[in-house]
Amino acid sequence: MGFSLAGAAVSLAILAPDALLIFFRPVDTAPPIRSPRLLTWLERGGQALCLVAPALTGQDPSDPWWLAAVIACIAVYIALWARYLATGRRFATLYAPLGPIPVPMAVFPIAAFLLAAAWLGSGWSALAAVILAAGHIPLALASARATRALL
């Protein structure tokens, strides 16, 4: 186990778009949802683990096809952020479906982390992504349902 520059780069590339919320907050308010504490802990813990696990447990990158899949997921995620900005920074856009995917802004970063774990040969990174998914996807689905109920 050592430092992986590729792992650090992947983590930052996936999590960096979230910083847009610092400067471009939604113009409307989020509907209230009841967040079970366990899901919140899983989400926050998964976010922290996904930030550090690829950098600390990643090995030399392997098959470039894994990297291509990671880049594709990140590109879709960035496009979803562009959709949020282009549609007036509405809260509902953060949880709007993309075709059959009900909460793509939750699914694509997790998919990118799982694919990056395969690319970097890091079981710990895969576990971090699973922990993140266990909290983030149910909470995103709850927010999406609450948001759609208001529309």
C-alpha cells in the first residue's frame, strides 16, 4: 500500500464537480426528507473513503479500457452538472432522471468509483464505493421522490 497519483486524480475528478454547490447553490429550497441516521453515516463515510482509498490503496493502473469507462462516467456526471446550471440551478434538476436511471447524479459517480477500483486493482476502493452507494443512492431516491411530489 502506497500513494497512487492515478487514484488521487480519479478521486478529485469525480468529487470536484460537487464543489459547484458552494458557488452555485440551488435557487429554490430542498423539500424536507427524513434521512435515517445510518444512511447519512454510510453516505458521509463512503464519501470520505472514496476520497482517500483510491489514493492510498491503488496500484499501478491496468487495462486502459477501465480508464475509458471511468472517463465516460465522469463525462456524463459533468454533463449532468451542466444540465443543472443550464436549467436555472433548480433543486429538482439535481435529482432529475436520465432515461431509465432515476437518480443519475448519484449513480454515475459511484459507477466511476467502482470502475476506478477495477482500473487501479483496489478492493478497498471498491468497498468504499459500495459503502457510498449504500447511503447515497437511497438518500438520493428519497430526495427525488420528495421533489417530484412537490411538482
